Amino acid sequence: MKAPVDGRLAALRGSGKRLDYNARSLAALENNPRCTLRALLDASGSNKAAIAAHVGHPPAFGQSVFAITRGNAFEAMVKDNGCAELLRVLRETLELTLPEVAYEDLNDVGGNGRSDKRYERTEEVLLRAARGDGEGTLFDHPMLRLLIGGHPAYLEPDLVAFRIDGRFHVMEIKSFPIIDGQADPTQVRAATTQACAYIIALRDLLGRAGIGAEAVSDTIVLVAPKDFTNRPTAAFVDARKQVAALTRQLSRIERIGELVDLLPDDLTFDLYLDEDEQPRRPPEELAETLDQVLKTYRPDCLNHCEMAFYCRSRARAEASLDVLGPVVREQFGGIDTTTMVMGLARGELKPSEDQVEMAAALRHAARLRAELEDLGGAA
Amino acid sequence: MSTLSALAHVQAMESMRAVPLTEFRHRRLSSRPLVIIPLAMAGEAGAPLAAMVGTARRNGTLLVVAQPRNRDQRFAFAAGLGRIVMEYINSFRQDRSGEGERSRYTDTPQILVPNPGGVRTLADLGRMCRFRATTGPYAVPEVVPELGMWLTFLVDRAEQAGSSVLLPVTGMLAEHWATGQSTLENQNLASLMAWIAPPPGLSVEQAMADAENPDVCPPAGPSTSPEFDNRDLAPAIRNFDEASALGDPQALADAESDLRELIAGQIQPTWRMVWQAISLLRSVPEAPRAAKRFESDCRAFTAYSDYQDTGALPQRKRDTAIGAARRLGQLEHALAEFEADMAFDDRFVLADRRSAGEAFAGTVVEAEPGRMVTTDKNSRVPRPLVTVLTEDPLRLAADTKLISPSMPTGHKAKVVSVRRVGGTTRVTVEITGGMGRARVPKQGTVPELGQYVAYLPDPGWRPSPQFPASDATPWTHSAPDGNDTESAVPENTAAEEWGNED
């Protein structure tokens, strides 16, 4: 069963290099698990940004050099001198009693930066620690592996700490500030989603060696600048709910085969790259292919999915209520388009059986609106 | 959201133009608002990059921080902005009316920012500045903590529904116009304006596309576009750093003016657009009850101003339990009042509440105007009953207290029964107040047969809740012994860094 699905996914991607899941695609997975187009593009490792750009809707996810510099500088500062600053924060702010601390850098293995080699090394080191015969307490940039839809995705947490209350803890080092004990909730949520993937991957690694899930804590340690300074502070973030949610969504991807089976056999998102990595596929043809796949656009996608501008243009063209976002959409349960809403409101369309109540509310609202001013909204 | 507002958004999307959601502008617009467009450096913790500030389209002042990571330059910026903001605020601390307890300033400052991000940036700036010490090792000009305290006051006050001392322009526009795009996109000033007033010669579609293109419409802040950062800003800041390292005054002046020019190019389109939005909003008539809320703003402004005059302490970092409970109560009350006020003033908002089943209107089909009841105190009072026939999808329970925008002031009623018959509803209400003191209701105070009436729930008067004194707070609600939870001002005030030199 697996092999043909893998083959199909590879064919969907085509000539391009396979891309792994990253923080953004994991966020997209968590926020919009039901979108088939996203699921297929991510599962096949297609280059969403290149595809979206080729059909005329390039994503706008530039990252400012200032943000990158600041992020790197902060992480480096926290980890300087064997994580001296970090240890101070763990001991002072979180009031942890850490035993003798040993620090292990897993950034590369004997000069080899390949993901699979680093993963093997990480596995060896972490298992040794878990069994109690390792030295390490803090593991810098371990390489973890998460099977998503049967495919390994390599993930790299900033830091994993061992022996905080006898358990592994995932640490996220972020450069957004914690001001007076509070941080921007959207950013905390994004950081937590990322950390959840690490927790699941870490449990998977240990689980295969017969070590139970309780060895990895559901609580993550968020390390971020305190107030407006460059000095770090830390906070525990309870990630139980998000770990459960992500686990559930990952289990759904296991069934990606069912989605693939619904596609025509020759369908592919291949850009037909030439030697210079330039797409040779006619954009119209690619767009037609994309249109054959179901997508679930939500305005929220603009924050995390490369395909969002393309999907929005399609939703607009179809006069889909998705364009207006869930708040408006919820008011019209079971109706998909503005044409349908206006038709029912004007009494030009006959409501189906489950639309009767909605249609009555709509006609009432349209009458009220017509009373207010002549907008042509009522019959 | 009600079916009616949702329908308005659908209409906007279908007709590709903004549709009015209200009859009135429910926010007061000062004749002399102070517009601030703050820009911050990406990735840094609230590091100001620039601000454009002024009370008229033609006299905007541009303040630029050449190296946002430099602490001294940040404070120079805060002091520069502080002087402008304080001069503006102080101009409202002149004219007072009333005597003694009732004495208050007759007008309040009003700060307008482009979007909710602008409010957050001012909140951060307020938090950064208000604890700064004006003496000692990290001394800052006096205006810096003063600016911090005032910004914090304005941001806190802005959380109260109906207040107009600090408002994001996008919020004001979206309150009055429904667009065919999502709430998220409505927070982009240029996208929102594309729907309401596209530039001459452009369709809404074209204007929307331009609005999302940072080269045509630079973002309204607080963040600048990443492309701009990488392509223009980073090299310009590097030039400035090199020039200041070399100590060449000419090169430094050149680098500084280059930077100013770059940032001006990013901020001026937004500046013009904010003023355009303000004149659009001025063309919408102000709601009658906005005056009442303005009174409340004047009271709050006067109270805070007087506190400042008697040597204010900066606002604490976190509320105490009692302070938080009291504040929450006030916010809830203000919200209920604001919603009722809007429905009272505005046919559109009333229709909106009707479509959501929270209000109703219709004609009186039965009336018992002479009904009298005996109260607990054994007096006979008029309690007329009227039955209203309405098509509204009413969701009000019996005994709900009602007020009516279509009856004389002071009219009060309560729901007695609600009966659905087919597609219509018959609501019987008892008139309980606003009929005068006589045994016979005054002329016109009781709805008559065939009269059209509208009712909505009475937000009611609520007594301010009583809380124990701070030394009598039970241990469950008192602050734990902590580093800086005890006093309003943290001990390390002066030493608290605001970014590093590097």
C-alpha cells in the first residue's frame, strides 16, 4: 500500500527537490488540516512558493534581515559559554534545581551536516541519556525525525534539556519579547506548534527503543528576551492541547493515500524545471491542475500558507463566502457562495429543505436592509 | 455578528464596493486630532524606527532613529516624540468649566493611529518610557517618563468601549463600512480604503491589488516591509554606522538625510491616507449620544490630568486583584452602554440587533392602556399592556427589561410573554416607566393601537461593585511575595536596560 502512494506523491512533485515540513507548513497543517491541496502539496514535498509564483500569485513571506539578525544574535547569546545565560534563567526564573550540567552540541557530526547522520547521532546520544549512562543535560540542535504520511521530515529543536524533573523538555528560543510576563499570544502559539512537533518526534524516537511517552514532558520551556532588554527570561508553556491536536492531525495524514486515490492518474504539480531550475510548464496548465484539487481557503491562510494568494483569487472568482472569513461564513451555515446568499435573500432562489430556516432569516435581514436604504438587497 | 451585518458584507462583495453598516459615526472626531504613525524595527522588542506626527495633513513632523539599536538614539527619539505629544496634550489642560468636584476640562486630546498595531506600539512605548528615571546613571529627559505615563493612560482608556481618546483609523472605518473582504484584510488601511474610496481612475480590484504591493502602498506599520528592510533600509543603516565610525561629519549628515528620505518615502503614503480617511469619516454625521461618551472621556482626562499635576506615579506593570476586577466591571458596563447607545441612536444598528433577535420592532395590535396594578407598598399604579406584532426572530425571555428608541425618553417596559404564530411573533410588554407621576399616564407615553414601536434590552444601571480595602484583601487574592509585584515602581527602574548598545 505504501509504495504506490509514495510513487504517486513523487509523481505529484515531479522534477523538483523534495521539501520537508517546516515550521510554516506545520502551522498550516494545524490551522487548516482539512485543505486537500495543502495536504497534497506538503505530503509530496512540492515547492509551494515556486508553484504559487508560477501561477502569478507569489507569496509575501519575506523575512526582514533585522529579524533574522536579532533572532540569531539572541540565540547565540543565550547559548554562549555552554549556555551560561540559559542556566541562570532556568535556575533563577524557573527556580529549577539542575544537577551538574553537561552540554552537548549536536549541530554536526564530525563535520558532517547531513540530516540522516545527525539524526543517528542524536538518537544514540539521547537514548544513552534516557537510559542513564550519558553525560548530557542540554542538547544543542539535536536532529529529530518525524514521520509525516510515511515520510521522514527532519526537525531541529533549538535545544532539548534533560533532567528537569527527570524528563526531557523541549526548549524554544525566540526573539519576541516577554513583557511583564506576557508575550504576544499568536507568536506564543506559533512557537508552541513548532515545539509540539519536536515533542512528538522525540517521543517517537524514544518509543522505538521502548521508552514511554512520559519521558518527554508536555510542557515546553520558552526562552525569550525579558521586557525590552537583550537578557533572556523563560516561561513554561503547557502544550498538552496542541500536542493532542497535532497528533490527531498527523494521524490523518497517514491516510493521504485516500486523497491521492481521488486524483486523476496523470495529475502532477511538476513545474518541469530545466537545467537552470526555471519552470518550463505553461502557467495556465499548472493552474488548471491546481483547480482540479479541492482547497479550503480561509483568510487566516494568508499568515502561513504560500498558496494563500492563489486560493484567495480562486475563492473570489467563485464568489465563495470563504473570502469573508469564518465570522461571516458561520452566519450562513450550509451556503457556499454570495450568489446563493443573495438569491435566497431576494427570494429568487428556492431554498432546499435544510435551507428553509436560513432563507427566512436572510429574507428578514434583506427586508430590514431595504427599509434602511434602497440597496437592491431585497425583493 | 448578525445575519444583517453578514449580509452587508456579502452585498459589498457582490457589488464590489463598501456598504454602510451604520447611519452615524459613533466615535467623536476631534477638530484637532493628533495623528501618529509609528514604525518599529522588525525583530527588535519594540525598537522605534520612526514616527510621523502632527495635527494637520500639512504639518507632519518626521522623527527618525538612524540606528534603532542605539540606546541614546532611542531616548532622543522618545524625547522628541514626547515633546510633540506633551505640547499637544497640555494644550487641552487649559480651559476648565464647572466648580469644585464637577470642575473639568472642556475638551480632550485625541490620538489617531493607522491600525491596531499602532495602538500596541504606543502601548509598548508607554511601557518602555514610564519607569525611566530622570536622575542617576541612566537618566533621561523629564518628558520621557511623562510621555510614558500619558501613553499608558490613553492606551488603557482606549480599551473602554465608546472612548475616543485613542483610536485606530481602520477600526473607525470598519465600524461604519462593510467591505467584501475579511477582518484580517480590513486591518490593512490601504486595503480597507481601496473598498471605501479607491484612488481616482482605479477599480476596487486594482486598488486592492495595489494595497498589497509594498512598492505601491508601503505597509502602514508598525513593521516595514521585509523587502524594503533588506533592499533599502539595511544598507542605509550600514552607511550611517560606517559614517559615524569614521567620524566624518559630512558623510554622517549625508547618510542621515538618505535614511530620512527613505523612511519618508515609506511613511508619507500612509500619512496622506490617514488624513484622507479622517476627512471621509468627517463626512459621516456624528451620533447624538457620542456627546455623552465625550463627557465621560473629559471626566477621565481631567481626573488623570489632576493626578499628574499632583505628582503621579507610573502605572503598575500588572493590576492588583481588586484593580483588575474593578476595571473589568467598568469595561463590561461601558460595552453594554455603548451597544445600547448605538442601537438607540442608529436605525442601522437597531436593525442589526433585530436581525440577531436581540431587539424587535412592529405595530401595536392590542392595547390595555388603562390597566392598573397594586404595588407591594399598596399603591395603585398604571401598568399598561401592549402587544406588538413583529416579524423579527426574537430571542428575548419574559421579564427582560426594555427601552425604546421610538418612545419618549425615560420610557421603560418589560417583556410579559412571547408567542410565535407562524412566521410572526406577538410580544406582550408591560409599560413600567416614563409615564409621569399621575395615576393616568401622560399623553404619548403609552404606545397606541396601530403605532410602530421598537424595543431593545435595557443595559440598566449597575451599582459599582464594592471591594475590600487593599489591606483587607483575603490571601487568595493578594499578590504573592515577589520581586516587583509589591510596589508600583520596580526597584531596578534606573538600571532596566532599553536595548543594548551593540
